[in-house]
Amino acid sequence: MFGYGWLVLIAPLLGFLSLSCLGKRIPRSIAGYLGCATVGFAFFISLILLVHLSVLEPEERVGGAQALYTWIDSGQFHLDFAILIDPLSVFMFLIVTGVGFLIHVYSLGYMEHDPEFKRFFAYLNLFIFSMCVLVSAADFFFLIVGWALVGLASYLLIGFWRDKPSAVLAARKAFVMNVIGDVGMLVAAFMIFETFGSLSYQKVFEMAPTMFLANDMNMILITLFLLVGAFAKSAQLPLHTWLPDAMEGPTPVSALIHAATMVTAGVYLVARCHTLFELAPFTMYVIATVGIITATFAGTIAMVQTDIKRVIAYSTMSQLGYMFLAVGLGMFSFGMFHLMTHAFFKALLFLGAGSVIHSLNEEQDIRKMGGLAKAMPVTYITFLIGSLALAGFPLTSGFFSKEAIIMGAYHSEMGNILFWGLAVFTAGMTAFYTFRLFFCVFQGDLRTPDAHPHESPVTMTGPLVILGFFALAAGVLGPWVDSFLSPVFGGHAEHYQDGFLETIAVFVGLGGIMTAGLLYMVRSDKIEPIKEALAPIQEILFHKYYVDEIYDFLIVKPVKAISVFLEDMGEKKGVDFAVDQVGEQVREVSKYVSLWQSGRIRDYAVNMVAGMALVLIFVAFL
Amino acid sequence: MLFFIVFIPLVASAALWAMDKDSVAPVRSIALGGTGLCLLFSVFLLFGFESENNGMQFVAGLTWVESLNINLKFGIDGISLWLVILTAFLGVIAVIYSTSQKNDQQREFLALLLALETGILGVFVSLDTISFYVFWELMLIPSYFIIGLWGEGNRIYATTKFVLFTLVGSLLMLVAILALTLEYHTATHEWSFDIDTLSHMHLDDGTQLWMFLCFFLAFAIKVPMFPLHSWLPHAYKSCPIPALILITGAMSKAGAYGMIRFCLPLFPSAIESLALLIGACAAGGMVYGAWIAVMQKDLKSLVAYSSISHLGFIVLGIFSYNSQGVEGSVLQMVNHGIIASALFIIVGIIESKMGTRQLDKLKGMGTPMPVLYGMFMLLALAALGLPGLNGFVGEFLILAGVWTSVTLSDMAAIYVLMGGAAIVFASIYMLYMFQGAMQEKNEDLPKDLEDINCAQFGVLLPACILVVFIGLYPKPFVDRIGPSVDSALHAEKTVNLPSAEDASSHH
Amino acid sequence: MGQEFILLVSATVFCIGAFGFMVRKNPLIMFMSVELMLNSVNFLLIGYSNILKSLDGQIFALMIMAVAAAEVVVGLALILTIFRTRHDLNVDHLDSLKG
Amino acid sequence: MLIDLGWFSFDLFQITYDGVLLAVGGTAILAALGVVLCSSPIYSALYLIGHMICLAILFLMYGAEFIAAVQLIVYAGAVMILFLFIIALLGGKKESQSFDFHKFMALSFIGTVLAELALSARVGPTRPVTGIFDEKLIADVGNAKAIGLELYSKHLIPFELASCLLLVAGVGIICLSKFTYKPPQRRSN
């Protein structure tokens, strides 16, 4: 039915292969356009798929798995390499290739002066390919393949500036965290295979409701292990520490991978496996709880960070928390909707930040910025749009998606006042830190006098404008998203209307913006004492609750220490020693045995006679 | 055909001894010709091989000792097919790589290398226990001299330990081989050393247990499996890289191959009773090796410890005793052979370029050497089991096999989680290695540092291609392995020992 | 006085010889002890050749004598050489094969 | 010559023969003891000569005239003279004797062996080896010629080998005495 679906995958793959293997033969000028073109082509195909799907009856939209070739056939383990074209995957295709395309274009300008321009585009293409594999996988195996490949691409791009030790470190951290997630997924896949005898989505999702009642132990375990992967990829507590560090990568990468697409894979996973998760309400509750806690946790940290990209990174974590809250509460299409709007406005914010950084010659500290509004009008306006959307300002896209989630946090089946309260509180914080950032960067006076900020080239501002448009207007797509995805989720998510709660949420958001304005626009001495009073809290928040340090102390150091210990005690003093001792002891014993060989003829004679006596005894008596 | 494959390297080796000591070019061309021809023939095997046939193919025999019915009988099935090709392939790589290095006694070195290749190939194709044993020992002798004469560091200690260790195991195996045939003789009053014939013999549980232990010890030492691995780090650290390609790539597989060829069909009940224990050792070895590798500074010993970890996977897969696990193990043997030997080549290249292989003295080689950077990355990723590359296929099948295994069922979940931990550790140490050597900025790099040359590229390229190909399309490999594994797992016991009534009627 | 006599005498002499070889330190006396043992065997052979009515025993005895003569000659030469190099006749001091 | 005393009859010739046999055998044993127990090699050598003469007599009594002669000529004559020469050359130092554990061991083992050998004296006559002991022939040609006939017909090859052995021994001693011997360096440990 969708026989051309594989074109989405093949285009970026070809781009990656040609850029990486034929590196020297492709001129630099073409390389960038080639990278963009492949993704653009993939986006085009995705659009065709969208149209194709839209003209079908809703019932026919699901289940279009397309086997490309038999990957393995071992015992009862049979696996095809198949791609699944259904509304959910096409929805993700659109976001990935669409935002991806814009960011590719943006990178043309951003990375213009980088000596390793081609390698960058090769990696970006690899990422798009991997992400497409992830979302189009028709079974858990290729889900894991895509899952790990995006982790790889993320690793490569975080560590793109390989001369920087901090980037190398951050890349490694991200990869290892992701591998932990992969292993969780792997275990889940084994459990699924053992339980259902198949890894294909279609079979598993068909069999699961008929085989298990809600909260069956099997289902809970499977979903929890899937969740390990999801949490690692989406930087949820406690596997979140890699995401802020991942900002070491080039800014377009942060926009594409660590805001718009890859980190949302966890949400996608939960949405994709909603059949399984719905059978495990316990896990759903875990998801919602972890989601809202992460949202609050990251929001508090974001309030005090000074690195422009880190603020946005923590905000990403926080927004991902919202998405998990949504899917955890069973509002899958809202989660996906927020995923989409978030992809727009967060990519926009990152790209805007990139534009700022670019013009200030790699300066990332917001305390040294300010007053850029005049120098960079396009960036200024688009960034404002992004900030408003993120803060959930009414009628922007973020408002619609976030509002739906906050309402659901109270009204949905598992929702309660605590979820709602934290969600609203976080919304307030979001508004606060977003505008703190905004005001610090664009308002006031320039705090580094020797900088000469300038507007970025059109390759960079163009994507900003387009994304700005979507960040502003994508809110109207909400109902469409819901109806488009409903065949996958088997129904519409209920949109709860509650004017009172809605008003509170809006006002909390506005309050956040106002507070930021008060604190950072109006410089008054009255604020100083408050700041001083809050200094200890700020200290904790600035150090991100010391999670990195705790992990370092609890996990990294012991792992290294045990490794050294094992080599020392296990190898040198253990296994080696034991084996060497066998030899040593033989030698030691032989030292005594060799005394028997005294070298004196008479002793030998005695031995001989003794032997003779023994033989004679043997002959005579036995 | 198989006779050619096995003995061509030996003939070439003999020819090398006959060569003039100083003639470099003819020595190289003979060595290269011998291994190349061997590879050519073994690739032909691929075309003649019937993938549906689960029996032995290309069987060829030669009577050796007639009165005891000992034959020099060769044949391959899906399991040994890939290992033979792998060995022939690695043989060519090793010879190419060693000719690109300076070596005073190249003639002797190459001759021993070729003899080693014959030994390994012979092990993989032997269908007769005695000839298996002979080739098994034949592997040992050249490697003893290679490590002892061309090694580095504490080479005498290393080689002595290696040889003594393996010898203990193989002598136990000889005892078991003879006992096995005696059992057969008691049952049927005929002599046979044929593996196929013997594996149809029914053995009682106690006999199975001790014979299994004898065989298993020999193989476990050769693999080597934790905690019998003590020789490996020393031997690998000392061994010159070209020989290491064969030793790590092919010879260590001989142990695992032996487990599949002997232990699985011959001693099913012993496996059932001991699988949990062996699984615990193997799983422990995975984590142990990986964990130690995390803090290794010497690249060679890092890869050595990572080998211990990966070989733990292989053994675990074998003793999951179901088709996925064993097929995964066979595939992983091939994978590990490719990856580990390629990694060792890279370590060798790094050492020759920088004069050191200590991780804390290496830095930032990626910038002047983009090709090596890319290849190193690909191989490191394959080694850490990145999905889409070959390492993952094997690990996935193995762990899937373990998870669904009947023999390991009590502990399966724990073993799989340990495997997961090993994968996580693998990502840590592989990245330490790759990033430590290739990334960051280094002002002290030699000015004339150049990227790898054509020969080195040519050596690494096939490995890279295979890494990707097996990762993307393992079906042709698994299809050929599958039927043979099934027949090894379900050996029919048709030859019965005399039961109690028969025994009493003899008196 | 049949074969018991022969056996007893020869056994006794043999044992005396062996004893002497074991306890004496002078190589000359040790050689003599060896001669004693050889002679005891000779006696046995001769005695039984008489009892069994066979000449083979005597032939054997002859051979033994030839061998003994050769052995004595070489042995004494060795003793002489050793003495020349070490100026010492105590065999206990000749222990360079000590393990 | 049978002497019949009614209650006790015996063959006088036989008893004399046995008596001589006993006496000579006892002397031989005593001489052997003397060889072993004398502290000075010169006495040992003399005792050994005595022992050999006793044996020669015994050989005679068992009807091996030729061997007896050879015993006297080769052993008591040549070999023992050689011994005496060497003793004269090296000086017949006494050796200090002490009773130590070694001797005790030797004694006990010898005791065991002797006891066992003595036990073997109780066995019955063994099965004769198939030899031709033609008493008529010996009576005709004499012991020496009979041995010669045997030796040069049936046992020719061993005989020649024995002569080879003697030749080798001769060459060997020349080598030993002609070329000086340099002791090798002792191992360091």
C-alpha cells in the first residue's frame, strides 16, 4: 500500500553514506546542499504519505507494515526488516523531517565556517535516518535498532567538536546513559518475545489484551523495562543528567536532537505501545509521576542557570515531563500534540539561541548578553514568539497543548490535585525562566562592550521565521492531530473544559512572566534582600541539586574503583596468583623432592635395593 | 577440497623453511599465495554448500591407523563453514599485515603463522576425535614459538603460562577421547573415533559428567572462560599483532567450537545438570572482563579484557542450549573474530605511529587521520554491540536464547541482566579507548603523522564491510548455521550401552 | 646339600656385596663389592648348570666374567681419573648431580 | 663308599664332599664379609682374592673345571692385581666408619632382600632349561673343550660381542687416561 515508504529512510541514508565515505570527493559547497536535499526529499515523501493516509478511511490507516527483507530466521525466531506506515509514524516522520529540514538549512549558515562542515552534515543525515528507522519500525527489534542508532547520532553530534574535552566527555556520558536505556529495552524485548512469541507490534498488540488482565505482573515488568529505555532517551529522572551536558554540541544539534525529535522518542514509545501500557495502569501511574516530578525538578533548575542553552535544555526536560504526564494519564494524542508544538517552539528557541551565540562569537553566558533586540530584530521577534509559546501565553501553540495536559492532570481518570498543582506551578516557573532568559538576552544594555552583534544570514533567519509561524499558529492543529491519530490510539482523547482551573493556570503563567519582568527589567534595590535570602536555594539549584556529584560519588567512582580493585585483587592477586601459585608450589615441592636426588651413588644404590626389596615382596607374597 | 584448504598453508610453511633466509620478496609472495589460495578455496566452499543440509558436507577421508579405525576425516557443516572461512580470511589479513611490518626473521615468523593456520583449520574441519586432537595440539606449538620468540614484555612467562595451561586442558581431553572410544568399543565391539558415530552413543549420567568436565575444561581454557582466563591477558599483551589476529580471531573460537561440536551432542544430560554453573561462570566472566577493561590504560590489554567479556557471551549462548543461543554464539564467534582482530590491527597501527599504546599518552589522533578515525569508530561501535552492526546481532540472539533457555531458566533473567551490564560497560570502555586515542586536541602530535596507507586500509576494509553487512543482513549466515545447530542439539542416541541383562548374559 | 646350599650361599654373598656397595665410601671397595655380587651370580649359574645338566650356565658365567673384567678396567680408569682431578677418594663428595 | 652303622648309614664320600662344600662355602661368605667390613682397601682386596679362590674351588666341585681356572687366572690373577696396583697408586687410606641412618637403611633393606632370597631357596627344582649336557662328551673331551664347542657354535655372536666389549673398554681407558679431564663449571644454584 505504501510501497514507496522506504524512500523516507533511504534518502538520508544515502546522504550519510555519500558524505562520509566520499568525503574528499564531494566539494564543500555541494555537501551542505546535498545534506539538506536528502532531508527535504524525505519530508516531501512524508507529505505524500500524509496525503495518502488522509484520503484513506480511518480504519485502513493502521497496520500498513511493509516487509522489505527477511532479516533473520533462527529457530522460532523470525524477523523481517519491515517499516510501518500508519498515522503515528507519519506524524513523527513529518516532525522529524520537517523540523530536521529547517535545521539542516539553518546549519548551512551556522556551521559555515566550521572546517568539518561535511562531517556535520553526514552526522545530521545519519540522525534523520536513524530517527526514521525508530519511528517506522514495525517491531520491537528495529525499534531498538533505531533507538540505539539515534543514540549513536546524538553521541556523534554532541562530541562533534572533538577537540573540546568537555564535549568528548558529554558525548560519552550521553551514550552510556542511552546504552543503559537500550539494555532496558532489550530486556523488555526478550520478555515480549518470551510472552508473545513474536516481536512484531501488530501481533503483540493484538494478543496482549486477550492474554492479560490489567496490572498483570508480566505486563508491568515489560512496560517498566520499556520505560527504562524511554526515560533514558527522554532524559527523565533519574537518567536525565546527560541532556544538559549534551549542550556541548553545536546548537542546531541541540535544537534538532535534544529538543525537537530524539528526546521525544520516549513519549513516542509510550504512545506507540499504548496497548501494553494501558494494560499496566501501575506503570502509567509511574510514568505520570516521574513526568511531573521531572517537569518540576527541571523547571526549578532552569530558573537559575546562566548558560543560555542549558536553560533551554532544562526547559526541554521539563516539557518532556509534561508529555510523559500526558501519556501517563492516558491522553496519548495530547502528548503527541504537545510533542509537536514543543518541537516547533523549542527548536525555534534553540535556533534563536544559536543565532545569538553565533553573533556573539560563541558567548553563551546570559549575564554577559543584553540589548540584542535592536541588533537582531528577526531573532528578537521569533525568540519572543517562542518564549510566549513555551510560557503558554494564550492563543500561542504552547497554550493549547499545555492547557489540555494541565486540565487532564486534574480531570482525567488518574488525575488528581497534586498533579494539577505541580503542573500549574511548573507552568509558572516555565514562564518565569523563559522570560528571565528573554529579558536578559534581548532587553537592557549590552553587557559585553567589545561584542558586535549582528543579524544572522538568511539561511538562519529563514527557518526561524517559519518555525516562529508554526510556534504561533500550530495550536489550531490540535483537533486535527487528535482525529488523525485516533485510529492508532483507538479513540479520541477527551478534552476537559474547566474555566476556573484554566483561568488559574493562565494567570499563574502571566504571573511568572511578570515576576521575571520585575526581577530582571526593573532593577531596584528592594530585590537585593530577597535575592540574598534565596541564595542558598539558588546555590542548590545552580548545582542542579548536586545530582551529577551524587552520581559521580555513588556510581562513577565506585565503578572505577571496583575496576581497579578487580584488576588488582581479581586478576593479579586472584586468578593470576592462583595459577602462578600452582606453578610455584610445584616448584616448591620439587625442591624437597629433589633432595631425594642427593647425587651420591650410595643413596641411589639404597634406593635401588629398596625397590628390589619391594619388587621381591610383590613377587613373593602377592 | 578440505584437504587442500587445510594443508596448503602447511605446504607453504614448509616451502618457506626451504627458502633462502634473505630473500624477502619471494618469502612474502609464497606466504601470501598460500593463504590466498586457502581463502579462495574456502570461498568456493560457500558456493558448494547446501544450506538446507544439516549433515557434514565435503567429507573426505584418509585412513590413518587401520586397526583402530582412526581416520583423517574432514568435513564441514554450517557451524564450521563460517569458522573455516573466517580463519582463512584472517590468515590472509595476518600475512598482509605482518609483511607490512619490519621483522628480522620474517621467513620463520610467516612459516609459523602458516602452520598455526593449518592447525586452526584442521580443528574446524576434523570429524575424527584423534585428528581433532592432533590439530588441537598443532595450534599450540607455533603459537608457543611465536609468542616466545617475537613477543614483547614478559614473553617467556606469557608463553609458558599459555602453553602449560592449554596443555593441561588438552591432556584431559585426550583422556576423555580415549575413554569415549572405549565406551563405544564396550558397547559395540568396534573401534571408532568418528565424532558423528560417537555422538549417537548413549552414555549414562555419571560417565557423561566426568567426560563432559574433561572436554569442557580443555575448551574452557582455550576459549578462555572466566576464571580460567589467566593466560589470556599475558599472552595477548606479549603476542605480536599479526599472530594475535589469528590467535584471537580464530584460535580462541576453537574452544567454543569444540563445545558445540563435542559437548552439545555428546553429553546432553551433563549439560542439563551443569549449565547453570557454567552459565554463572560465563556471565560472571562477561561482567568481570568488561569491568576490568574499563580502567585499562594499555590498549592491547583493554581489547584483551574485552575479549574475555565477549567470549563469556559466546559460552553463555552455547549453554543456553537452544537454537537461538547457539546460533547466536556461532555468529558471535565470527563477529568477534572480525572485530577483535581488526581492533588489534588498529592498536598495532596506533602503536607503530605513535610509539606507544598507553591510553594516557595518546590523544587527538583523529584530526590528522580521518580514515582511521572512521574505521576505528565503526569497529569500536560494533564491539560495543551497537544495533545495526554485527556485534549486536550475535548478542541479541544469545541473550534471547538465554532468556528463553530451559537449562538456564532459573537464572536466565539474572544472566541477561549481567549481559546488559556487560554491554553498558562495553560502551564505557570502548568509548574510553576510541575517544581517548582519537579525540581531543593534541599539540604534541608528530608533524609527519599521516593517515593509514593502502595496505592497512586494505586490511581493515573487509572487516568494516563485514561488520556492516552482517549487522544489516545476517540471514544468509544464520540460515546456514541453523540446521547444523539443530542437529547438534538433537543428536539421536541410537547406540546403547549393554544394559544389565546383556551384561549378565556375558558372564 | 642340593640347590638350597647354592641359593643360600649365592644370596648371602650377593647381599653382602650389595650391602658393601651401599655403605662403603671408598670407590675401590665399592668395586670389590660389585665383584662380589657378580661372583655370587656366577656361582649360582655354575651350581645350577651342574644341577640342570646344562652347559649354558657355564657359558653365561664366562660372559659375565668378560663383562666384569671390562667393567673393572673401565671403572678403575675412571677412579683414577677422578682421583687425578679431585685428589679425593670419597664418593660422597661426587654429588654434582645433586638435585 | 657306603658306611652302614645299622642305625645310621651314610655315604662317606658324599659326606666328605658335602663337608668340604660347606667349609669352602662358609669361607667364601666369611671372606665376602671381610671384603665389606675391612676399613682398609688393601685388606679388602686380599679378602676378595680369598673369596675368589674359594669360589674357584666350589666351581671345581660343581664340575666346571674350565670356569674355575678362568676364575683363578682372570679374576684372582689379573683383575685383583689391577686392584692392588690401583690401591698402591692411590694409597690405601682407611675410611672412618660410623653408624648412621644410611647404614641402618641399607642394612634393613639388605635384610629384607636376603630374607626373601632365602625364602626362594625353599622353592622346588625349577624347570630345566633345554641344554645339552652330554656327560659322555665331557668325559670324552673334557670340560674346557665342551665349553669351547658350545661357545663357538651356539653362542658365537655373544662371544664376539663380548670381545667387542672388551675392545671398547680398552679404547675407553686409553681415552680416559690419555686426555685430561676438565671439570665443568658447577651450576650457580
